[in-house]
Amino acid sequence: MIQLAATGELREGMQEPPLVLVVNGRESASIEIRVNFGVFAGRSATPAEIDELARWLLDEVEDVTIVAEERHEIDHVVEASVHQVRIELPADRAPTDPAKRRQLVDRLVARADHWARGCITDRHSDTADL
């Protein structure tokens, strides 16, 4: 697990987390994609930005669940608050063929990545500005 310092900054020597990643192993969602939005944007995604993401994803799928959340990961040394966007496609909406599934996942990841980078470029909040 990549740990963030209490300020949300990566600690020295730590690897930068990916902007968009696919999560495996959840039973409730056949496909789950996470966007580490706050790590890169320095803020949470706005409702308008989530609506824009939904429009982009609905070009690829019939329906999708998008969750914008603030996660707190805490241990005895580090506390991190992460603004994350989670994209879930139900099991009954995902292709069963592995090749078709991979193609769909790749397209969804590309759209989520493009969306996030656009949001970050348009409106980035630097902790120094706060």
C-alpha cells in the first residue's frame, strides 16, 4: 500500500500512485475502476464533473455506478484522507468473454483517465493555496 503523509503529499522515496487503476476481487461489482482524484487534483470531484464522467462512460456501457468518496486510511504513523472516484459495472453488464472484457476495461480506463486529467488541468487545488 502506498502511504501518504498527513498533508496528502507522498513521502520521500515513495512511488507515485497511479491516477486510474482496475480493482480485482470484489464480488459486488464485476468491474471496478478507481480514480485517485484527490491525490492529483488536491480536491474532490464536483457533481458536474461526475455527471460529465457518466456521459463519457455511457458511450461505452448501458449503465454504470459512480461513487465519489473521501477515504481515510489511518495507522499509528500515517493518516491520509483521499478523495477517490469509484466506477462500478455490475456483473450482469460485463462481458463474460475475457478478451471482450479486457477491451471494455481498457476503454473505460482510458475514458476515466482522460476525464480526470481534464478536470485536474481545468481546476487544480494546491495545498499551498489553502
